[in-house]
Amino acid sequence: MTAPRIRALQESDYPSLIAQVDDWWGRPAAHMLPRLFLRHFHSTSLAAVTDQGALAGFLVGIVSPSEPGEAHTHFIAVAPGHRGTGLGRVLYGRFFELAGKRGCRTVTAVVSPGNTRSQRFHLATGFEPVPLPSAGPPDPNSPPDPSSPPDPEGLPVWKDWDGPGEDRVRFSYAL
């Protein structure tokens, strides 16, 4: 099998991408990827395409118009048949290059606390977890907060980051 070719993600990729993404993630994920991302951020998003023209993976990335020097990866996915080939790292490597050329110094990502596979992937790619803000020393006499369960990988969990009940583990990669 030859390595997939990397190109810009296009809005015309949307029907194929959205039809497969739930299977690729092993859970419902299509709702997190509306067409507007491919329409408005295709110049900073990438597709990995096989010789037969099928999507093997993709990365939806954004160079922030509001946070100077920061880019964000909204979504990355690799087809099950292409996992373990380094394709995810290739997609990130290309995005790091693209973001750096646009003046970014940092790339961020967020992952659901239960998605330990993605957490391990981001750590192996060189991302660092973003620590929770310090609220002072913990009170040794107070019980743990049951509303913020620890992450299975021991990473800091940002409670309600994406809305009520939508906790996230935040990552940052220095370019």
C-alpha cells in the first residue's frame, strides 16, 4: 500500500467524510463536524487521499483570527485500515508547518476525558496537557469534588469547557 497523498480538505469531501466519521471514531461524532468547517477552513485543513481517491484521514485546523500566534485542531481522524502507519503524525506535521508559516507559535487541541486513545496519540505527537488554573493550595480536609471525576490517564480535566457536562482535556503544542 502506498502512502496516501496529502492535500487541502475541500468542501466536496464532506459527503464522504461525514458518511464515515462515526465508524472511524467508533461513536457518534458527525454532529461535531458541520459542513461550515470544510467551507470556511479548507485552506488550513488537510485530507489524506489514497491512489483510488478514497479518504484515508483528515485534519480540520483553524488559524485563530482572534488569538494571535495560535492555531487549533478541531478534528483529526484516520480510517481504521490506515491506523498505525504514522498517517496521523503526518497530518499533524503538515498542519504544524502550515500554522508556522502563518505566524503561529502554538497549536491547541481538546479531547474528551474518556477518549484515552486520542489522549495518548496527542501526548505521543508532542502535545502537552494544559494545566488547570491554580486556585491555591488544596484543602486537605475537603472531600474530592465528585462533579469533576479524574481523567483515566491522570490528565487535568477542564470541567464544562465546551458547555454544561462537556468536560475536556486541553492540549498545547509549541511550534
